[in-house]
Amino acid sequence: MNPGSEGRDWVVLKPEYLSNALQNAERFRACLREWFEADGQDHPWRKTTDPWAILVSEVMLQQTTVAAVRAGRRFELFLTEFPDLATISVAPEEQLLKAWEGLGYYNRVRNLQKTARAVLEDWGGVFPRAVPDLLALPGVGPYTAGAIASFAYNEPAPIVDGNIARVLARVFDDLTEVDSSQGKALLWNWSEELLDKVNPRIFNSALMEIGQVFCRPKNPNCMVCPIAEFCITRVPDRLPNKKAKVKTIAVVEHALVVRKAGKILLAKEEGSRRKGFYRLPLRTAEEVADLELLRTSKYAITKHRVTLHLYRALEAAGQELRKEERWVPLKEVTELPMASPVRRALEEVLS
């Protein structure tokens, strides 16, 4: 592969004969195991078999990169604040959201609390081992159930995440859309057939890490990949195949910066996108037409592309305070949950 070339599909030269992963499953497993035991990364969540800690790591990593979680020690800090099921089960929502701030997809932390409460109420505080029982917990899907079963209990449960989907699509050179029903069924079948039932914890960890380290979305490092001999595709950059992306939605927000007697006006989100988070008060373009523009920033959140304009105001423009708005002492702002782009913009104008 040529790492400096974008927009082109580079062919990986392969021998005429390649080992079929399914027909040579034992060798496939051995290659993964030997590589992982020698060179697997030393992530903090791999040092525990506590199902609560494993659930936290898996939920945290579902929509957040390993690098981001490691860089901020987010996994360790979260477990310091919520070391067990009992602690998180009684935590107020504001505390949950603040602890999750910057990781995005905030329903994940709400679901962690729901799962903790269910394990306490229905299982006496002990996570079940069987995948069907884990699937019955709120917020736990097939991947998370398999991860808890295999990583905490070393149960022979297959898993498929984005990394594994990419690896398997390339190993079998399969063009089926991985996010289609047919594609998902194929991936789960392959994962189950290939699974090392003696060492499922190692196998699942290794296969995911192959996707992170070698079988990357762009510029995969095929030449030194430990399972290269089993990979059929010659054009890995074309895989995995996915459904067409959802079109982005442009959003323009006009926010007020209103200060008075050491306080600032904030609003608490009630909508589904950031429920429970604090933000600056929003007004229409007409209501802020005569106000001083302080700054403009842009950011993305899921399918939305947001342009945020901040205006200086001596009072709430357009009308009296709305029911979701209240005055907050400036010294308390850092303790409130707030979306990272909004916090950055606010900190800049306040400084």
C-alpha cells in the first residue's frame, strides 16, 4: 500500500494460493493467539475480568476511539467515580452527563445506569454469564453481550464490531453491505465459526486489535498483518462495503452570552439530542439582528453540521426568560454538563 496516495485503490500482491480461514480455522486461531500474546496492546480494560468494568469499557469504546479514551484516562476516571453498580445506580443524571462529557452519544451513560439497576434488582448484583440473559438487560445488544461473556467469563461468545466487520469482509473478500441484514448475518456466522472456543477472550481481543492496528479503514498495513495469509481480497481499500451515507443536515444556531452580577444565563436542554445538558440561550436570527457578534464556530454531531453564532446581549433578546433558562453563578459553570463545542466557545468568549 502507498500511504501517501489518497483517492486510489491500490492492489495488494498476493500468492496464487491462500489459506481459507474457515478450512484452516485452527491455524487462523493459532496465528491470532501467538501474535496477540506476544504483541497485544496493554489497555487498562484488559487488566480486569470485572464485568462492570468491561461493560463500561465496551460502551465507552463503541462510539469513541481507543486513542481518545486512553489519552484522557476516561475509562479509569469513570470507574474512580462509579466503581460499582451500587454507586452509579443512585447517581443523579447531571453527575452522569458530566462524567461522560466530551465522549458524545450520551444515552450510552444513561443506559449504563439502567443496566446497573437491572443487574442489582434482577440478578442480585452479579452479572449473568449467558448471552441470552445478558441480552435481556436494558441497553445491551449482541456485541456488548458477547463482549461481557467472553472478556469477563471467557465464555465462547462471538462478537462483531466495526473492526471485526472490516477484517472479515476483507478476509473473505465479500462485497455484501456489512450494515445490511444479510451482511450482519454473514459476519456473525463467520465470527462464530472462526471463534476459538478454548480461548475466546484472547481470540475476540486479537481480532478486534487486528482491525485497529493493521486492517485500518484507510491504508491497511497488509504486508505485516499476522493473518495476511488468510486474507483473500487484493483491494482492501474497497472493503467493507456499506450502505450509502445519510445526508448531513445543516443547522444554524444563534446563542446569547448574557452576564449579570457574576452570573450567566444558561438553558437546560430538553430535546433528545442533548437532553439534560446546559447550553447558552438560543434565539432566532431576527431576534439577534441588532446584537454584537462575538464569534462563530462550526462542529459536527452525528448527521448534523452545526454553525454556532455567539452574540453579546445585555438582556435576553426577543422575550422574557423561557422556562428552561436560568441564571447560573459563573463559578458553577464548570461543574455543569455541557457539550464540548459549546463549552469551548463559551470559555473563549468569557476569557
